Amino acid sequence: MSAQAHTPTRANASRLRADQVDTLVTHALNAPMSVVDNTLRVVYVNASFARWFQRTPAEATGLMLADLYGSEALDQIQGHIDRVLSGETVHYQRQIANPAGEAEWHNVSLSPWLDDDGQVLGFVSIALRVHELKITADALRAANQRVASHMENSPLAVLEMDASLRLLHCSSRASQWFAWTLDEVRGHQLPKVLPSRWDNTPLSEALSRLQSGQELQNRSELTVQRTDGSTLHTVWFNSALLDPQGRVESLMSQVENVTERVMAAEQLWPEAPQTSIASLLDRSVQMSKICSALKLTPAEARVAVLLTEGHPLKRIAQMTDLSIHTVRSQVKSALNKQALHRQVDLVRRVMSIR
């Protein structure tokens, strides 16, 4: 005959007796617990609570709270005690000095102790140590506040979106530039709140590549026609954040307002109205370098650059909407400043800088 394994059943499970429960709560519960009557006299404490005051449970029982806490510490929590004695369950967080004198953070819960008629006889207090959690949470909160402060102080507008381009947060600078408030646009998709044509724009294509996972970061341009009729030229620096599974979790765009530089470049290069923002800014940077290095005015530098591109003086006059005499005067001034006599030498000088 084969032996059959014995399998315990629920009917055979151990049951806790009332005295065992008392022993577990009093001696094994690693959280300070006490019961206090409505005169603030201690009627019960467990061993963990008593250790905080370097007493035994028997020594702490029967004392007034002021005898254990001291009047100053009791004043700090008196408001919470008043609430629980009025029948309210109270939760709060405070630092409590441990037996070694070190302050530790605890979550404290106060529950009313009621009789059969619902009258408040006192309250039950239990404290859970959350010191490391509190320290970590405070550090994280401080870090988030620093990041938020940097976002607000940045000369760039910052927008945070989910994987579907729904706005989660934007800095005040974004609100200012795009004429919206965060409360108005939170939860709305970016294409629906930007006052601009969206389909087939460089920004739309750039963000689509991030959404699909083709890229983790990119750069794009967007010209926005604002509701007041003004034009906003922007450069967007976009990035994607992935979750542990490698899926796109959120997107962030940091936006630079380059309107003033673009308008200045367009004035210098009116012959190229369809030039991209990046190209205009590059030419603007080149112009600044040439003006600085050769001590030329912007008008003189523009004529000199057009000479390097092979345009004759008559064509330059047409392109800049100037008279041929003005163009010749600008070329002559640029030559004199460089102590040169031939246009070809001026072209070489400019080319060496570009």
C-alpha cells in the first residue's frame, strides 16, 4: 500500500487567540501604537511606542501625554488631537526623535475610539517610519523644482508632450509666444493649438519621425502666423523619451525665437524670399563675421558677398534695389577700408573669411 502525502486544509489552519493577538500587537508590531482617552491619559501602549520614551509599556500606561511628549511637543500636535477627539480620522507627517535622539520622519494616523453609542472615548495612534521615503521624496521634489525653474528661466520656450503630441506642460515663454495659457491647451494635440498650417511642415515631419522611433532627437523649423497678424519664425530642438520597453513615452521641444534675426537677414537678402530659416541664419552669421573682420558696414558686406557669388555690379544693383552708383560707392568704400585696388582682391579677402 502506497503512502499518501498529507495536504493541509484550511480547516486545519492555525487560528489566533485573543491573547496571541495582544502579544503580537504589544511586542511584535514594529510601529509605535498607543490608545489615549479624551482626557489625554495613556491607557495602552505597545513595546515599540514605549521604547521611544525609554520606558516599558507598564511604565508608560497611565501617564498623561504631556508627561511623555513635553508641553512644547504636545502643542505642535494639539490641532490634530482636537480633530480626532471631534470624531475625525486624522493623518499627518512629522519628525519624531528616536531613542538615540535622531529625528526620523513618520506618518501618523489618529483614529477615534468610540463607545457603543458613537461617543468619542479617546483615540488610537499609530506611527509608521517613512524616513528614507521622505528624504528621497524631498530630494526628488527639489530636483523637479530646479528643473522647472530652469525651464521657466530659459530663453527657449519648452513644451512637453505625450506620444500622441498632447500637451502635458509648457513654459510661460511658450504661452507668451503662441498666445495661449497652459490651462487652455493642456491635453490638446500640438497641431490643433498652433496658429499655423501643420501638414507637411518640417516640424510635423520631424515630430513624426520621433513618434515612429526613427530618431531620438532632431531639429526643425516652423513659421507661425499669429492671431494678431504678426509672423513668428522659430527653430525647434526636439527629443523623445523611451520607456523600458523601448516605446516612445513622451516628447519635448525646446523652441528658439529667431524672428529678429530672420527679418534682418531677409532685409539683407531680399532676393531670396524662399530661403529656409537655417540658410538665412547661416548667411546672417557669415555677414556678421565679415563685418567684424573687415570693418565693413552691412551694406558693404552684402555687396562684397554678392561679388564672391559672381554677380556683376549691374545685377547686384537690381538684386538690392539700389542704383548702380550706390553699389559702386559701396564697393569703393570696401576696397579703401582694406587698402585694396581690385575687386578680385576684395573677393579673395571675403572668401578667406567665409
